[in-house]
Amino acid sequence: MIVMISVHSPSRSSIDALRPDSATAARAAPTRDPDVKASPAMLSGAELMREMGGAPKPNVTLFGRVLHQNSVHYGGALAHLETYQALAKQVEGQAHGSLSDKQLRDMKDQLAAVLVRCDAYVTQHEGDPDKAGRVGTMRNLASMATAELEALNRLGQLRNAGGKGLTHEDAMAIVRAGVRDAADFNPGLNDAAVDPARSRDGFASGKVNSVSLLVYGDDTRIVKPLACGSKNLTLGEGFSGFDKSDMKYGARNFATERMAERLGIGDTIPRSNLVIHHGQAGLAMRLAGGQSLVRHDRVVETDPGSIARYDNDLARGHLDNLKRCKAEKNDDGQWTVPKTRFVALPYTDPEGSHPALTASLQKGLLDLQTLDCLMAQMDRQPENLFIRLDGDTAHVTGIDNDMCMGKDMTRLGAPGDLAATAGGPPPLMSREMHDRIANLSEDDFATTLGPDFSDAEVAAAKTRLTLLKAHAETLRTSGCVVDDFATWRSSEGQSASEFLMASDTLSYVKRDQTTIDKATKNGNVVQPDRSKHNLASE
């Protein structure tokens, strides 16, 4: 007698039959599609199957009866994942806040079931070296489901969302990014308004993601994706006490903008908006005018030995060598290589040729340094400082303002290697800034920061305010509060430029002028690009 045992790939209905909780999935979303990816934060069914190396293993049946169930946990995770994506698809375009309790509960149930199946798969197979890759995939899927569940739970906590025209998927993108306040969301800056001919994704690279240059009609923005968490902390983030599970990038940036306004230097920090780009929340920053101290150019290689080496690498197909050297041929067939040069901005005026312009630049830089000191900004590197020269006025702009407000920053500035980019106490302070710091109360400060910071972060900020007030008073009593940087003199008769360069207290002025002095000796300085400034005719 021959017994026919068949092994076949399960149909959609037979996959449902494998698991006791499949009835819930079927009722919640009767139609599943492995290619649906309504939630960009979760895998689609097709993506999961690719990462797992194929569809769930088929069952063993005899005369249509299942004798052995295979891939129970993988198949279950897949079914609930596809069900969640189908549910998310059903509510696309629905207004934020309009989902019923049942809709939200059904979505949460599917994610919770994904977690159960992922955990069961990991428990069953984590000791099997042949399935290490699949175990890793299931762990990643569980992490995604956990984060998505947390985002769904935070939807009701999103503030100032009324009147913004937010859809459910917009609100999910915002809360996934760890943003709790939609006040700065601009619905007009959306992907439908982007001019693709003048816009570019991957415009530049940041710590976590590349940023985009997006043109919304007449409004050009740099859009930086926002993420709730970060796998790693930079040195500055770790020192100042960031929580990598809740980075608060948006909150830190918007708090800096508000604080700049409160201190009377609102133009120094460009206003940003919260936007959605490719389904992800991002910070849409206005372009900073002028130039930074650092300029990255490509120059023609003139060294014969280097040219011969590049030619040889190209002829032999050693393209990795060329990539490491970043050597490229231009349209004229010349080898070009990157070169960092420095822009001769007038941080000081040793020859006395433009005293008013230098005075304006020094005031702008020291006002920004005072703000950075108060906010515990850890990333004011020269490339995050733009300067635009306009006649006798220098306009200073600080960009990338989200590495601040750490809970452990109960001091002014930072030690060691961090000191150069952390905003420490300024050696001179403008009269206007002194008066605003002196009159700023702890309550006003906390209100300006906003409600998104922890008690420890706010307490550290208040400590810094107390220390900065004391520093400002010390500057006042020692004659270092300045009414006019062009005419001010120290007790020893030094000009502001001389005093700043001689001071043991580091300022942005001294740091960047020192860089210019070193670069000048190496012949590595270029003059300001006149197209980016309004320079007086020579």
C-alpha cells in the first residue's frame, strides 16, 4: 500500500489556520497583500520574506490533513505583520484623531501579536548557527513593532495638532520622530509642493542620515530627517547626558530658536519647520547666508607623482585606490582631489581697515556664544557657523542646533577636546546680551524651553542660568561688558580684538582667527566669495 504524503506551500487560508489567534487577524483585515507597506517604519510582508530567505516552510499533509505544522512562529509573525500593514492602509488619509478606539486597538493587537511570534521564534532558534541571520531579522522586526506600538500609544499625547490638517500617517511620522508638539508643523511644505527639478535628496551627510535640499515654490529648505532614537552617541552627546532612546532632536532645535528670540538675537538662529518628507518627519531649515570658515573645494592635482599613480590605478582598474584618495577626473581630463581651505573672514582687524565690520562680527559671535553657553550647545564647530558680510555689518547664523540641553551639563562649557565646539562662557559680553541674561528669570527660561524636556534637563538648564548670570556680573564689574566693540578698551588699553586673542578664555573669535593664522602660514586661505556677501568695492 502506498501512502501519499504531500508537502506543499500553504495557501493564505492555510497560513491563517496554523495559529490560534489568526481569527482576529482575519476579522480585522480580511485582505492582506505582502507588497503593502502603508507604514514605512515596518517591513512589508514581501520584505520580511526576502530577509528570511523565502516564504514560511510548507506544512506536511496527508490526504489534505495537516500532519505537521512548519514555520508556526515565522508564519504567524508574517500574517500579523501583513494584517497590520493592511489596517494602516485602510486608514490612510484619515484625519488625525478621527480613528475609532476599535481601529487603534486592532492595530495595536496585530503589533502585539507580531512581538509574541518574533519572541517565540528567537527563543526556539537562537542557539542554531544555521538560523542566526533569521533570528537577527526577527529581533529587528520585534524592535520595529515595539517602536510602532509606542508611537501609536503616543498619538493622543501630540500637542497643538489641531488645525494643521494632519492625517493619521502624518501624526505617526511625527511621533515616531520623538516629537511631542506639532506647533511648528507646516502643512504647506509637503512633497506635493516640492519642485523636483531644483531639489535633491542626499544633498549632504549628517550624523544619522543624509539631508535633502528641497525647493517648495520660492522657499528653499535643507531638510534633516528626525529620529526618536540613535544607535550611538557622539562624544558631545554622551558627555552632556543624552538618552539615546529619546534624542529630542526637534525639541532641542526649536527650544534654541525660541531662546534666541527671547535674548533678542532671533535672526542668529534660522527658523525651522516640522515637515513630512518621504513619510518621515524632518526639520526643514532655512538656508544660512554667507560662508563658514571652512571651505571644501576640489582642486587640480599638480604633483607629477600623484598624477602618475592615479593614471596607473585607473589603467589597472584599481578603482578602490582612487576612491580612497577621492581622486576624480574633470571634464578636461585633469585629476582633481579634495582640498580644505579657510575663508579669510574678518574676526579681528589688526590693520584697522574695517573696524566697524569686525566689531559687528565680534558682537554677533559673542552673542551666539552666550546663547550656546546657556543652552549647553556641544556642536558649534566652524562649519555650523555661517557669516554674511554686508557693508559694515556681519550677520552671524548658527545651524544644526540640536546637540544641546543635556541633563548632565550643570557647568558652563566643556573640558578637553570638547571645549573647541562647546559654547563656553564668553570673555566679553555685549551690553544688550548682558542685560537680557541679568533680567531672565528661571520661570521665563523654563517656559521658553517648552514642556518636552525632563526634570533633570530643566534643572541643569536652570543651574547654567545661575552660573551664567554670575559670569555676566563678573564681566560687568571687571569692565568686560561692551557697548561698542570698535571703541572698547580693556583696563590695560587692549582693543576687543587684542583682548579676545590674549584671553585664556576661549571664544569663537579666538578659535577661528587662530585657524586663519595657521592656514595663512600654509598658504591655505581664500578670500570671501563675493557672490555670497555684499562687500564694499575695493
